[in-house]
Amino acid sequence: MPTPSWDDFAGLALKRLASSGAEYGDIRIQRATTQAIRGEDRRIASIRDQDDIGFGVRVLYHGAWGFAASSILSLEEVPRVTDLAVEIAKGSASIAVEKVVLAREPVHRDRIITPVRIDPFTVPLEQKTGLLLATMDRLQQEVGVVRSSAGLWTRRDRKLFASTEGARVEFDLLASSGDCTATALHDGRFASRSFNTPQLRRGYELIEEADFLRRASLVARQAVEKVRSPAVEAGRYDLVLDPEHLSLTMHESCGHPSELDRALGYEANYAGTSFLTTDKRGTFRYGSPHVNLVADNTEPDTLAATGYDDDGVACQKWDIVREGIFVGYCTNREVAPKIGEARSRGSNRADGWGSVPIVRIANIGLEPGSATLDQLIADVKRGIYIEGHGSYSIDQRRYNFQFGGDAFWLIENGQRTHMLRDVIYHGITPEFWNSCDGVADRAHRRRYGFITCGKGQPGQSGWMSHPASHARFRNIQVIRGEGRS
Amino acid sequence: MSAGAPWPKMTSREEFQFIAELVLKCSTADHTLVTLQDQDGGTTRFANNQIVQNVNTRRGSVAVTVAFGARQGTATTTDFTAGSLHEMVKRAEAIARVSPEDPEFLPPVGSQEYGACPAARGETIKAGPAVRLEYANEAIGQCRMENLSGAGIVSSSRAAVGVAAGTGLLAFEERTEARFSITVQSGDATGWASSAHRSIDRLKVQERTLSAIRKAIQGADPQELPPGRYRVILEPAAVAGLWSWIIWMLEAKAYLKGTSPFAGKLKRRILDKRILLENSPGHADLLGVGFTSEGLPSTASRWIRHGALQQLLYDRFTAQAQKIIVIPTIEAPCLSIEGTPAGSLAKLIQSTDRAILVTNFWYLRTVNPTDLTLTGMTRDGTFLVENGEIVSAVKNFRFHESPLRAFQQVEAWTAPMEAVTSETGKMLVPAVVLPEFHFSSVTRF
């Protein structure tokens, strides 16, 4: 007997679902191959090659969900897991009051492949470990640097999505990233400085273009300068934020509150709800007129640009905030009809075969303005320029936030002067975005993102990019991130 | 426990031995370590008093780490067939052959003695989607009776975990775990409670739901207090949130490099002299395990005694370099304060003139790793206590504080109680009264 194909397994599940009385069902069969190399203090601490295969079956029965999954892909297991998903959905239905009704979507049959110039899995391992060792050597050549780390990561996802509506989409997706960090010690305190490539759906060319050794020299110098720099004086400052830093600010203060499932209370017990309640759509002033936040899951290379989401909905581009007004949510087929939208925005994603898809932040980016970075800084009398990610925390409705950063420079009279340490700024989300009075132009745009966005119970890791150019914010409260400030 | 267990049948000890022997035979490396994690579990999730997600996942995974000399590589698979296991070993070997030598490499440990650890409970093994749904429905029903909205989870899982090596190492254990948590919404106010246990029958769903309902009702009409330094009563979940960061920062390598908040403080008093932190892997109400992922036995150990730091979290290489014979573990923490505790949280409140009562913290992050300054928000029940009573709810605060400062003096405390949060594992910790805690800003609810 020939080895069954993924289509054979999918057909087996869908046939069973069709006869179960369920109004909708789908199956995702997925194989994720991950290679992660971590270096620490001039040694390669681990090289891990993970192969993760399995399938998940989702069922909507009488308006209620069931989901079951297994890592055993066999002719015996597929029917058993499918039946379990139906049984679970029947249980949910037995106590359901409000029935789930899915937004309509054209039936798609397609194949999506990440175009890459250099497949990371074909690059010799010695080349990768050599790069990391050389990077860590370069980091620790700087006097004052006491620790170093460096890493490379890549993941390939081959996936088949098939539904009882007739959808069939094959995926062959890839993503890569790299990073390095130096930690410097001075006068009993320590500080780190990092370089991260954006995590993007690109091949090893992303790593080659990053020029790690040059970056390592800069990172090491700045780690030492940072730990020796004066602590910031608390007060109000104008802030100029770089695209990497902004990716996190946008993610936490705009991305999460724009998830409709949060606004509807689905995440009340864990990730939280949202101050962007449905009555605010179309009228609420989220930010200044300079603030245009656009969700775009169609931009090549970005993490959420997968062609279709795990509802089988085609990826789209839409506005979240237009000229400062909140206008749109990230949705899936379940929640879109609850705000009267006829079609899902295609933001329903699972982190693997074993997880049920949930509403995820799209690739939400800040639209470019017309200034240059120099022009943004030139118009600041007393401010701070911030690069990279640091400490971050925000309340469960996404109002009160507090962010640090990776590197800080004092701006005085329009000039970037020396580094600072222990800079923390905090505020209330709409007040903060309303203080934005300038965004740099498209030439400054970078596309940082995340593969570790935690949400859901059981917890899942979401992937999304947040492109931005530098932006300026006026009169923000800054505190010192140490001691009894 | 696997014999006669319901489908899916989990990997038994004998089956793990068979897998391990197969892998060890395939391997041509100098050293080979095999680990197994075979888990079946599910979560019933509800929101707005409705089931919104109801899932069950079975995931089996085998990992192999091989080494030629000090060159090592790791590969994993979820496919337990002989061909796939063989291919996994070859992938790991291919990595190891071209890896640089790791100066910190150590071969797997040899055969070990493990103490009895009650990590699996039959009732949780038998529990499936129907039992989870029943508990969820119970919580939903209580919320509906109060005309309030509930969101939460009931989860249960069972796992077979194994570690084996060519050195004679063989460890195998079955583990179960069940969790319940609920957030109740009353208008703009929320109340929360949670539990976790090896036994699904010990989740106290009704008691926890009533507690969350009570907090949600008490949380109505919160007043806004200015940020500043306040005396606080921290409930166990809030204490656990802060103490998780203390535990995570105990890494020995960072300590020795000077990049730890504890640098230079081993064997010195770092906290209130009555504080005792122990690891109790055999405690029936904690989630202790018999062995680590490297096959080392879990140990009952003291980490902080009389407020002085006694232990660090060692990797094997650093432990050997520091001549640490038995590597201490801390997967089942129990924090206590020596002296006479208050009889209950209610007694603690009654004996306090004025303080902020904190149910839980949320989104805790380090602000400054040098002195372990943390930030985070209060969540799901923050109240003003005056003259021994809760007088009103207050809007949630952001804090900016180091637990190493805040726990220099504990004014009053209870006996250790269960603490489970979404950001930490399970601990046993007391509720405490601390004389001063820095709230740096206020949010809008």
C-alpha cells in the first residue's frame, strides 16, 4: 500500500466531518522545521534542529467550536482525532447560548511559497557557527565587555489547509533572523546593547546583508559607553524613536487593542481586553493627524503575509488608524460579523498544528511622513533619541504603558549629544499618540516584528511585522529606571 | 498507570526504554542523551459566560543530543517510528560533526537515584473534555446566577517524561496537571482567582469562582489615589509574581560574571531575616517533579534562610567548576516567614490601619537588572484598606519597585498559601504586609 499523502489524510478527515452533522470543519497538517544556533560567551552553547509534524481538526457544530490535534499522522489517528473534535464541539454546543456564525469567504485553492535567494537550511553549519564565534570575539574585544551572545534562527513551515467548504491551500513558508548582544560592566552595574536583524520571511540573504562583524564592533562600543553614561534625569522630554523601538510601542499600544476578540472580551482572563471598544470605531481620536496606522498582510517579506490565514481567508490591507482616528480592527470569520462586517480581515492564525487559530495582530505599520531623521532631531530643544527594545509593560486594557529601550542619546538644542542610561518613559496610549508631531519619510522605513507575541490559553506565540520610520513625540514623562526613583 | 488508561495511550516506561535503546543503538557518537515528552491535554475556555474555545492536543516529542568529543548537536522529532528516530539521530550527528568544540561540554550524567514524587493523579488522567466542560459550566452557572460575566479556563493534561543516556541514566515519570482560572466582570470592575493541582478534583472551582465574584462586586466605583509610596497588603498571587523574578535571577553564571543583582551576596542577608525559601518537590500541593531535563534528581533544598542567600541556580559546568556536588533545583518553591503568622488574609486586613490591598500583578518586567527594579500593573482587584476594613476599590497602579527592597521588612504575614498566576508557575507563599511599596502611576480603570 503506498504511503498516504497529506491530501489523503485531509480527505479522510473532511469526509468524516461532512457526515458528522457539523456545519463547518477544517484540517491543518503542518511540518515545522526549525534550526536555532545560540552562542554564549565565545562558545556555541547549542545547535538545535527541530522537526515538528502533526495535524489539527477544527469543527463548528450547531454554532459551537471543537478542536483536536495529534502528532501522530496515521490512517488510524486522523479519524479518531476528527471524531474527538466533533465530540468536543458537541459538548460546547450543549451549553451554547449564542451561536457562532462565520463570515463568508470565497473558496480559495492556492499554493503559497516564500521566495528566498538563499535557503538557510542549505548554508553549511560551519559557516553559521563561524559567523557567530567571530561576532562574539569581536564583541568581547572591546575592553569593558564581560559577556557576549549571538544567535541565528530559521524556520520552515510546510502546511496544508483544507476545509469542508472546498478550500485547499498549500504553504511553504520560511522566516529567518539573527542577533548579537554585548554586556558591559562598570562600577558595580551592568548594561547590554544588542543588534537584531528584523525577523522577516527571507532567506539567509537577510543574515549576509546584516554585516554582523561591523555591527558587533558598534554594539560593543555602545555597550561600554552606555554602562558608563550618566543616568537620565527624570522629567519631561521630547522623544525621537527609531523604527525598531517603535515596532514594540506600536505592537503593545495599537496592535493588541485593535484585536476585536479582545474588545469583545474573549481574552478577559489572560491577555486582557481593549480600551478600543466597538463604540469608538470611526470616531475616537487615537492619535494626532500625523498618525496613520495601516494593517498590511500583503507586503512581501513580512511575517503575517502568508497569503491566507488559518481561516482560509485571503490576506488584506486595511486602515486601523486614519489621520489619528481609530477606524478598524483585526478580525477573523467568527468575530467580524459581530461588528457588522461582512468579511473577515484575515487575521486568524495558530502557532502550529497543535493550536487552534485565534485573532492575531496584523502587520500594523506606521505610515511614513515627510521629514528626515535629522529634521526630527533638529526641532528638539531637550529630548532623547531611543533605539531598540528594552523593558516594556502595559495594562490589560492597553492604556497605561511603560517602555525602556536598548540605547539612548540626549538631544540638546537640536543635536544628538552623548548616551544616557536607565531611560524609562511612560504614558497613556491615546495621549502618547496624540503627542506625535512628526514621522520620517519612506527612506527611513524599517520592518521589525515579533515571533514571540504571547496570547491565548493555552498560550501561543504570534508572528507579525510592524514597519515604521522614525517618529517624534512631544513632552513625554521620563523616569529613571533604577533605585528609588 | 498507563495500562488500561483511556485513549490515547501514552508512552509507557517500557516503550520509552525501547525507544531509548533504539536511539542509543543508532548512535555512533561518543555520548548520547535521549529525552521524551509525550503529552495529552486540553483546555476549555470561556468568555462572556460562553464556551469560546474547546481544545485537546496530543503531542509526543523525542529529542536526542549527541557528542563526538566536545562537539555536540541536538535534533528532535514528533514522529516515533523507527525510521524517523534513526533519521533524527543522523541529523544530530551531522550537526555534532561540524560543530565547534564546546569548552563547557560535559557528558550525560550516569545512573541516578530518584526520590518518590507524586507527580501523577489517576483522576486527572481519566479526565477528558467532558469533565473540563462540567467544571467550566459550573463556573459559568455561578456567574450567571449573579448576573455577572465570567471568562476563564479549565485545563488538564497528562504527560510521560523520560531521560536516558548511554551512561546508564534512565529516568521516567508520569505527570498530570490541572488548572482553573476565572476573571469575573461586574460593570467596569474585574475580580480574579485561580488554582492548579496535580488532581483535577482539587481545583476548588466553586470556591475560586465565588472569590472572583466577590472581588468583582467589591471593585465597583474605584477611587483614584495619587501615585506614591504606600503600605501594601499583597495577596499570594502578587507575592508570587515578585518572587518569580527573584528566583529567575539566581543564575550562577551571571552571578560569577558580575551581571546578577545578587553579585557578591551569596551567604549574605539580602532580605528580611525571617524569610525562608525552600524547594519541596515532594509536597502534595506543589507541582514538583522527580528529575530535571538532564536527568538530575530534584532536590529538597533551602535557598534563602534567615534572609540570607544560600544557593544559586547552577548549570552542570558551572557547578563542577565551583565544586558543587549536588545541584539544587527549585521547581516547587515554598516561601514562608518565620514567626507567628496571621490566621488568614482577612485577619491580616483586620490588623492593618491603612494600606493598598493587591490581588495580583500583571505584565511584570525588569526595569533595571542591576538592582532588580521591576515594573508591572495591579490587576483584578485593588482596594484601599482603612481601620481593618476594605473601604473602596482603587484604580489600578503601575509599580516601580525592587522586591529586594520591598521585602527588607515584612510587617505581618499569613502561612504559605497556593499562588498561581498566568505569568508564573505554582508556588506556596504567604500574603504579606509590607511597610512601603512604590506605585509610580495610575491607569484609567
